Amino acid sequence: MGQVCIVTGDITRLKVDAIVNAANSSLLGGGGVDGAIHRAAGPQLLEYCRSMGGCPTGEARITPGFNLPAKFVIHTVGPVWRDGGHGEPGLLQDCYENSFRLAAENDIRTIAFSAISTGVYGYPKSLAAELAIKVMRRYKDDFEEIVACCFSQGDADLYHDKCSECRLMN
Ligand code: APR
């Protein structure tokens, strides 16, 4: 019986099988969590990503974690928020589902997600949290532990609110 945990902190420090990066379609790094993961993983990550030829929005790619405590990094490219009427929710859901699919294919048992698209890409945090919790709930029993890694207590509170609404917490 898997569990969903909400933690507040730096995802690069989590000792899980895989952490999920909020990347851009080039996969060549950037700011935010993408920058933090590349800094912590070391230059081999960028070298490896160069060979991958990018990633379309909504899809996911997996790489080794290199110097990270996590064994793998799953890079997914979230949608840029416009007004919610340009397929953003479907693409964000694809990010979570494709990340879970890749994780299952690689026998990953513990996985931590950053809050995809809720920074630079401007996706409203509450809507993103609601969607993330909905998908995590569906995959809960396929993994030992699913972690929603929030970078602030305010973000974590949003997830807790959404979890209590759907009584997800164990
Ligand atoms: N650990 C966990 N979460 C983090 C960390 C970290 N070290 N750093 C930032 N975050 C959080 C942000 O607070 C936000 O909630 O990750 C979430 C995603 O924000 P961004 O990193 O800005 O990602 P996103 O909104 O998906 O924009 C992606 O930003 O960094 C570039 O290359 C990236 O172009 C891409 C774009």
C-alpha cells in the first residue's frame, strides 16, 4: 500500500529513487528547480542531456542522477500557463502521468515531484496542486512512496488542503 507524502524543502537533497525535474523542452538546464538539479547533479547531467535531443511539452525523459542522492532524474516539460484554455491542464496531467509511466518502466519505487509549471511557467499553484494530488492518488498503490516536494510552507499547505479535501492522506 503506497503512501503520498508532502515535504517542504530542496528536492535535490531527497534520497529517493527518482526526482522529477521541471525542465524546458531543450533539456539543457535553466533556472528554478532545473538549475538546482543541474548544479547538484554536476556537469555530467548536462552532457547526458545534450544527447537526448530535447523533450516536447507534456512528455518526460529519464537520466541518471549522477552526483544527486537520487538514482534517477525524470525530466518533464510542463505547459506555460496562458489562461487555462489552451490545453494547459491536459499537458500538466500528461507530465505527471508520463513521469509515473517512466518510473514504473524503470522499477522506481520512491519518487519525488517538484511542483511542475508553478514557477516561471506561471501555472496557478492551487490548480496545479489539485491536479497533482488527483494523479498521485491514482498511482498511490503502484509505488512505495510518492512525494510532493514543495519549496515553501505556503505551497505545502496548498497540497495539504487538497489532500484533506480528497482524504488522500493515510
Ligand atoms: N526544490 C524543490 N522545488 C523547487 C526548487 C528546489 N530546489 N527550486 C524551485 N522549486 C519550485 C518552485 O518554487 C516552483 O514551485 O519548483 C516549482 C517549479 O518552478 P520552476 O523551477 O520555475 O519551473 P517551471 O515553472 O516548471 O518553469 C520551468 O523554468 O527553470 C526553468 O529550465 C526551466 O525553462 C524551464 C522553466
